[in-house]
Amino acid sequence: CRRLTEQEYSMVADILCEFLEVAIHLILYVREVYPSGIFQKRKKYNVPVQMSCHPELNQYIQDTLHCVKPLIEKNDAEKVVVVIMDKEHHPVERFVFEISQPPLLSIRFSSPLLIRNDTLLSHVEQLLRAFILKISVCDAVLNNNPPGCSFTVLVHTRDAATRNMEKVQVIKDFPWIVADEQEVHMQEPRLIPLKTMTSDIVKMQLYVEERTQKT
Amino acid sequence: MYKMYGGYMAAKVSKLDEQFKLDAPREKHKEGACSSIFSGVAIYVNGYTEPSADELRRLMMLHGGQFHVYYSRSKTTHIIANNLPNSKIQELKGEKVIRPEWITDSIKAGRLLPYLQYMLYAKQKGLLFPGMTLRQTSEIAGPSHRPLQLNARQKLHLPQRSIQASVLNHEQSSSGCQNNSVPVSSHTPLSNGHTHLVNGALKPDDLSPEQSSSLGAEQRPKPPPPNYHEAAKASESHLLPKQPQTPNQLDKISNKTHPSPASLSLSYSSVRLNGSHHNAFSSDAASLSTTNTAATPDPPTGGLISEFYSHSRLHQISTWRTGFSEYVNELHSKRKVAGGACFAGKDRLRKLVAQRHVDSQGTSAAINVKSCILHVDMDCFFVSVGIRHRPELKGKPVAVTSNRGQARVPVRPGANPQVEMQYYQRKYTNPQPGEIVMSDHFVIENSDSDRQYETASLSMAEIASCSYEARQAGVRNGMFFGKAKQLCPMLQSVPYDFEAYKEVALNMYEILAGYTHDIEALSCDEVLIDGSTLLAEVGVNPDDLAKAIRADIREKTGCCASVGMGSNILLARLATRKAKPNGQHFLKSEEVDDFIRDLPVTSLPGVGPVMGRKLAAMGVRSCGDLQQVSLSQLQKKFGPRTGQTLFRFCRGLDDRPVRYEKERKSVSAEMNYNIRFTKVDEAECFLTNLSMEVQKRLQEAGLRGRRVTLKVMVRKVGAPVEPAKYGGHGICDNLARTVMLAQSTDSGQLIATAVIKLLHAMKLQVQDLRGVGIQVQLLEGNQSVRQDCNVLRKRSIKDLLLGQEPSAKSNNRDTHQEKTSSTTVPSASSLPHPLSPAEPVPGTSKEQPAFRQTPKHSRSRLNLSIEVPSPSQVDRSVLEALPAELREQVEQSWTKRDGKQNNCRSPGTLLLQIPNQPDSPGIVLELPNFSQPKNPLLQLKQPGVGLGRVKRRYKRKNAISPVKKGASPLKKRQMTNSPAKTLAPTVYGIWNLMNVFSSHMVSLFQTETDPSTSSSHPDIPESVTKLIARPAPALAGACDLTDIKTLLREWVTTITEPMEEDILQVVKYCTDLIEDKDLERLDLIIKYMKRIMQQSVESVWSMAFDFILDNVQVVVQQAYGSTLKIA
């Protein structure tokens, strides 16, 4: 047994951020936060996904994830949350990606480079694909959102990570701030688990919290 | 420009300060009277105050304080306000916001009073323990540590902040929901979220000029992500039908908040990027908390508990109730055995009725009461017993108290009684003026400060009970004696007489048992009787019965009792209030409505001061008011159960049966007297002892519990170090932490390990602990088993009561053992013992032979459950200091143990030690011993085909897990002695073992007694603990989803009635899944169970599912703050 090396963590973060980008786009599409017209069909993880072609939105998502990445690298991000809010900026839905360390780093990966091996990656890809598929059908288990929703991304950090975040800005003029209570608090949330994965390099689960009364 | 402006502001502030300094002497001169009580205090007045800001400014001038016109976080020490809007309260959390009376009162008193009781919002807890008031993963960006953070980061400057307020007006107005992708200031990223909510004056101060210039320059918001509207346009594709309405709304919003077109997009597309934080500032907390230097009135804590409980006779009285309950239980079982009992009272009653029949015919027609509950309550029990043989005291105001008669005692150094008095007084009277005063003994005239000084030195011995004459003079139970003496100078004090109480209570129960056995013991002087059958059988009306009972009691005990009667328990109890003193009252069903309407809500059982205050806040004072509140409203406010109860109670409805057999919901032991620890060790030791007390009580009641709660009282920050009452707890914050054990236990060791961990997790200063309590819930019991025993063991109630004595002694012994054991710390080198299937036992178990103790042991030998350390480990001097009797016991146990030793080391005892979680130092596991008597629970379980049998199949099927290997010796055995019956217990053991393994709940099966072992564990390199795998949760050894489904199906289809044990295992598995963050699987399993269980013909399955679901939802709620959506 051993810890993941820094290099490996950065790889894990790469994989996760790539996945989160795809997932955020898909969530925005499936939950109709933006009109379907701005989305294009693409292929990722060997399944069809939707991706926005609005440059500013894409840039924003990219920037956000760029800022999330250092946190994941340090294993500081506990949850990455895509919050969909109604016109009054009260959250109606939260897509929570809960990230934790893999339960066991098996001895198989004795050298850092082995983590790059293809079987592992294809395995992880398989698991991520399942997430994507779950997201694309999640509208079946969720109630419709009220019109005029917007979204935001929150990160729940572990321990004292916020302190460092204050100091280091990954992208200039794109700082983290503490979320308002209003954005975090949801009235009578109901929890809908979507998917859980456990792989050798990361453990992640996705669930949706939904406001009981959406309108 | 901003810079200049900033310079101007700075100049203004300093000028104002100067002005203040100049004015001060002049003012002092004018006034004549001046002092320097406020030196070092700098106030900032926020909003309207009484007296006005000007007046306060003048007062500060006169008395050496400072007055800030602008708020400065670094310089202002206190904020003065009479009330604040909610947003400001949020903002100022952690700041000292104090009512202006603090200043006026301080001046009156001529010295600086502690500000604690003048805090504007009682909920301002201060910063003492941020780590524990916050859930680590709490989503709320812990307000209580915000100030810390503010100190840590760069300070902002007042001047340009207020400019910003005007420049960024649009932002201020909307910043609550605003977009922070607008980088207001690149230098203070985290702050802008909240700081600009504050009003202009309330700005933090002293930012360097460079920063202020950068502020202006970098004002350009980053292009935010496009909103829906924009995006739709940009895409140049079809507009959705709902589109047209969007721009309108958009305009509306933007008109409200942002007049500028530039901000239009901002307001709508509040895409944002941010993080909530939750840090455990433990080190800061430590430095913040005041150090406790005052002399501690404390004896060594080791023997404290047993001393407390053996000396506290009051405590014993409270335990009598269990005794009486059991007495009633026994009556029932005896009757079952004997097939009938003689009811002396009943016979007499019969005669009476017969006589009556002769006298006048046909009165029996009046008796058509369907159900009748009698509530018998002795009138001021302690007093009437106390003056039973002292007729000269009858009719005089008398109080029972430990005080020897003098009303005054000297004040101890460090104590500040006034502060506490005022605190309580404020707490109880201020929040809702005009509310019923719950704790009369804190009512002191505030205006008259002289008298307060007097009260300070009065005796604080509490009055346990006082006579009606004393009550007329305003004396109340629980009042301090000194105070009472002031109210009623004639007041006589009577000492406690526990023997007499016991005797009278016994008498009363015997009398009542002469009438019926349908008795519920409420306390030593309070009983509920279900008179329905008795009345029907004998044919008397309730009033006659009550009269007979009262006469009987009066005659035999010399004390008066009052009886309340009603159709249910609630009404009977309420009727008793009317009956008192020395009377009886039957509350007829037609009178109920009128009667109850005018009662204050606080007279309802279960409505204490806290709930009373909550209700008063809703405008509900009487039961009539409460009747106006809808059920849903009540349930929303107080939770489903309590809400329902309130709804019914205020209508006089109550369907609780009179339970002669009380099912206990929790077992606990608490102490909040004389708790003064100086070291962590002491606290740990104390917890261990207290756990032993809990163990004792659990075993007495024959119960085992799973949920362990640690309650602590912590000195409130700013409260006097030494409370007014000697050894008392003073002003405290009450905190509680709960942990779920992997399985039910009655072992003090397990409880101790769990609570010690909880204590550490709370990160408290042990010096500030003022009270500690341990509560065990989710009880399950060998109750039925025990009842059987009761039939055989013919114990009189006297034995029950006397039985307290030996157990107290055994408790004493625990303490001694504790003391000795702490001298021998096992070597840490042995700790990370590898899991070796080949040699299961010897290595580890030898190391701490004396400290091992299995739950099994404790069950088989009730009160003697604690193992004594081996001779070599005991300090001879300690042993010699023991009373001869105890010493003998200890020595005996040594000799016994020698004989037993092999037994303990038999292959059945297996010690496994694996480091588990980072926070759990290690696990020592012990398998049940074969040679030991079978667990009664298991015997009970055998007849039914439980999950156990199914489990076994699974166990054979998959044999991969490490647990398997560890248990293999057992398994072999199991295969060889195959008859099914002997199998069951062993399987059970493995089953438990596996569950223990699979659980990574906080529970720890550490079986050492020695609390210091936990401190020796950290030697394990952290990396190891972190990397060790947490095995996947398993149900009966099955991990795979299909296996679990099969298992569940088999369980549901083959068994008609699920056993609680099995249900709990399923719940446990579900909880494990939550811990393991595998909600997906949890969801699948819940859905599957819902399908198969609700389909089942047996409604019990449906109920079982509801039970499981309820439990799971609670845990989900705890972990995620929301509940599962079940379609």
C-alpha cells in the first residue's frame, strides 16, 4: 500500500475535471438551464453527450474547473456542487459530486507510472460513462424546474483549504468566495442518489438534492 | 481620487478621536463625578439606543472610555445596540454586541461589570469552540469563526470602503444574491462576499493606500457566463416558447436592483464560483478560551463518581423508581405463578360496598365509568415525612434542605453570584416579557443593586420540598434556602431523612398493591393506578376508591396524599393539581373542556420551560390558545411526535396506557456537580468511571444500547470561572455528541472508549468542563429473559432497595481498579499487530490480560463485571488502603482468575487488532468464548429461522475476506460440531464479528480498560492508518448487490415475522452504505426492500420497512441534511 504521488493526484484531478466539464454541460442541457439550441451533440467516453457552443459559457465552465483542479489535486475538495437556482436565486436542485479518496490503493501500482496503464484508464472511463448515462436520464426522476433558472458552482472544501484559497488565485480576477447561506440552504431537500463509483484512483458519488416544492 | 478620499476619512476619524479627547476633561469638569471604569473600552453605537448615542458618548467621556463614531474592527471593543436587523446580526456574529444597560449599570455599580449577561443576543456563543459547534462538513460557512478569519487576513480600510459603498451601490443592494465572479477587490477575495453588506460606517479599517488604488482600477467584472436570454440569442437558433416572458422578468429584476444596463446581465446570470469553508480552528480556540487558574474545589476525580452517587441520596431516591417499577413487575409475575393474589384493600372495599348496598339500594347505578385512572401523589412528600413525628412543626412553614439553618455563607474567591443571577434572570425573563416565570428562585429585583449584593452571600442550598404554608409565603421547591429565608423568616428547615422516605414510600406501594396491581410507579411518592377493572369488579365509584386509598395511606404512613382522577393519565394528573393539598378530584369528561382551556400550557406534561418559551413566542399561553394552533403547524415546529402529543394534550386527549412495566428509552448517568478537571487524563478517567456507572444501570435494567450520547456542560465563555454555588456548574453551554455503536452493548468499556473519543472530537478545554453525562439509547433488552428470572428470584421490594448498597460498593471497586490500572501502560510496540490467521490468540492477548473484558462476561456476572488487574499490576499500597472487605474481594478474584485463565485463552477467544480509521487508534476484537454460557438472546433466537441461517449459507459461499481468515479456527469448529443448535451461537459470533469489521462507524471495540492506552496509540504512523482499507459494507457477509438482494428476498419470503435483530442488521448495513458514501446502492436496496416488503402479505413486513426507512432517513439527514426521495 502506498499513497498516490503528487503526479498521480494531478492525473486524477485531470480526469475528474475533464469529467466534470462534460457533466456540467450535460446537466445544463438536461435540466434545461439554457435552451437546447446552444448545445451540440458530441461524443465522450464513447457515449453521446451535449456540449454548449456558447463561447462565454464554455469559458466560464472551463475557468471554474481550472480553479477546482488545484483543490482536487490536494484532495481538498470534498464536494463539487452544481446548483440550479430559480429566479429568486434560491436553489431548486443541487447536483453533488462527492469526491473521496479511494478506499484502497492496491499494491498493484507500485510504480507511479503504472497508474497510466490502459486497463485502469479504460476501467475508470467505463465508470465515468455510467455517470454520464445516469445524468442524461436523470430528468426521469426529477421534477421539472421552474422557468428562468440559473446555475452556480460551489465547492465544499475539506478542513482549512479555504485559507489557502484566499491566498492563491489560480486565474486572475476569478476568486473564490464563501457561499451565501441563501445559496447553500435548500428548503426540505429530497435526496436522489444517482451513481457511485469506486475505482483504484478515486471514489466518487453523484446525488441530486431537490427542493420538494419547486414552484 | 479614492486615495485622497481615504486620506480624508482617516483624518476625520483621527480628528474625531482628538475631539473626543479634548471634550472629555471638559465634560468631566462639568459633571464633577468621574472615574476610569471604562479604560480600555471603546464602544461603537449602532442604531438607536436608549440612552442615546450622545448620552453614551458623554458617559464614556466621564468614565475613561472611548467612543468611536466609525466602527473599527481592530479598535472598537464593544458594539452597543438595542436591537439590530437580522442581516447585521449575521454580520456581527462573534462581535460583542451589548445592550447599553451594560454601561449605565457599570457606572451605577462603580466598576466594569462582566458584559456576558448584557449580550444583545443570547445565541452569540462567542468563539470558544468553533470546532465543535460546526459540523465539519457543514454547508453553512461557519459564522462563529468568521472573526478569526478576519483577523487572519489582510485588514480592510474604512475610508475607501465607505466610498465603495456609494460607488458600488448597485452591488451592495444586490450583493446578497450577487455574483462574485465580479471581482470587487483582487486583494481580498474572500471578504467581498460579506463585507459590503455592512452599512457604510461599519467597515473594517486600515487598508494600505496601494490596495485602495487597485480597487478602483480593477473594478471591471469578469465577463460572466451568459444568461439564458443572451445565450439563446447568441445561439441564433429557435427561441423556445417560454422565451418571451423572460426578458420582461429580467427587466423587472434589473430595474429593482441595477439601474445601469451594464449590470443587467450581472443580475440575472449569477453564475458563481465559490467555496464554503469550514475550518477547525482548534489552536485558535485554545488560545481564545480563557485559562482556568482559579483554585479548584476538587478532590481527585477518580473516586468522584462513586462518591457522588453513593453520597447523593437524592440520586438514590431517583433510582427508587426503577425499584418500585420492578416491584410492580414482580407482583405481576408472582400472581401469574401463584394464580391469584390477595388484595387486602380490595377486600375491604368490597365490604364497604356491600355495606353501602345494605344502607341504600341502587347507588351503584352511578358507576358507569369506562376507564378511570387515578393519580396518587403524596403531599409535599419530604416535608410530611420529615415532620411526621414532629407535630409541633405541623402548620408551620417548613422546608427540607441540606442547609443546617444559617442563611448566610461566606462568598468564595472567584465566584460572582450576581453575574449568574442576572444571567439566569435575563435568560428566563427577558426573551418574552410577561411570560410565566419558570424559575422563581432567580427572581431578584434588578433595580435594587444593594440587595443583590446581599443575595450573594446567602446560602445556596436548594430546598427539596417545602410545606404549603411555606409556599404561601412565596417559597418554592428548588429555591435557594437563603433566598427563601428572606421571603419567609419563619421558615424552619428540616434535614433529609432518607430511611424514613424509603419506609413511607414502601408503605404506600404496599397499600396500593393491596388494591390492584395495575400500578405505574412514577417516583417514590407518585403513582398511577388504572382503576378501571378494579372499579368494575368491586362496583364502587372512583371517589370512594380514592377516599379509601387516601384514608389507608393516612392511617398507615401518617402522611397525606392527594388523588386526581380522570379518564386518562393526563386528566388524572391535571386533576391532582386541583385536588392538592390533601384532597381528591374527579375530572368528569364533561368538565374537561372548560377545565383545560384555562390551564397554562406549562402545566401539560412534557412542556417544560424551553417549550413553554417557544410556545409563548407563538403567542400560546393557555391550553385554549394551543387548541387554536393547527396540528400541522405544531408538527412543523416541534416535530411530528411532539406536535401530535401537544395537539392531543391540549384537548385533554391522552392514550398512553398505564404501564406497570416500564420500557426504558434511555439509560444515563450524569454529573454536573464538582466537575473540575485539570488534565485530560482526569477527564478520561472520569468518563470511564461514569461509563461504569452506566454499565451498572444498564445491567440492572437488563438492557443493552447502541446509541451513546455524551453530554457536556462547558463553562460559557466569559462566565466566572468559579460559580456561585460551591462546586456547581455555573453558566454553561450544553453540548452533546452522539455515536452509534456497531452493536448493542452494556459494557462500560465500550461506552467509555466511545465517549472518550467523542470528548476528544469535541476539542474542548477540559478545565472548562462543568458537567458530564452519558446516555445510552436505542435500547434492546433481555427484558423478557429477566422477567423470567424475576419469577424465580423472589425478591422483595426491600431487597431491591437494599440492593443498591452492594452495587455502589462494586462501583467503588471499579474506581480503585481504575487507579491502579492507570499506573501500568501497556507497551505501544505491541500495537499494530498483524492479522495472522495461523496464530489467532496468544501474542496480543497476553499483553493486557487484566484489562480485557467481554460483553459476555458482564452479562453472566452482573455486578461483578469488572475484572481486577492482576496482582503484579496492583499497587500494594492502594490495595492496603482498601477496606478489608473490598480487599478480600479483589484477592478472591485473583485466585478465581488463575483457575479461569486457560479458559480465557481458549481458541474461542480471538484478539484481532487492526488500525482502522485515522481517528480510531485500533481495534481489539474478541470473539465470544465457546465455553461460556450461551447468550440468552441467542437462545431466544434459536426457534425462529432468522437471517442467521441464511447468513450461514452466504458465509460458506464466499470466503475471501480477511475476516474469514481470522475466524477460520472457529469455522472449523463449527463444521465439526455440526448439530444445528450448537451452531447457532457461534455463527452469531462470526456474524457479529463480520459486522464489526465491515463497520467503519466510529464504534470501537477496544476492550482495554485503561484509558491511557488510547494515548499510546498515536505511535502508529499516520500513513498506515490512512492507507488501510476500509472493507466494503456487507450484509451477513454478502457484499455483492445480487447476493444481498437474494438474501433479502429469502428473508422476506421465508419468514413471517422479522426479528428485531435482523432488522437492525439491515439498518446497520444501510447506515454503513451511507458512511461508505454509496448512496446509489442504498437507493437500490431501499427500493428493492420497498418492493418486496410492501408486497408481502404480512403487514409486519410493511412495518419493518417503515422502520428501516425511518432509521435510514435519520442517518441520511444527519449526513447530508436531506432525506431520500422515495418514489
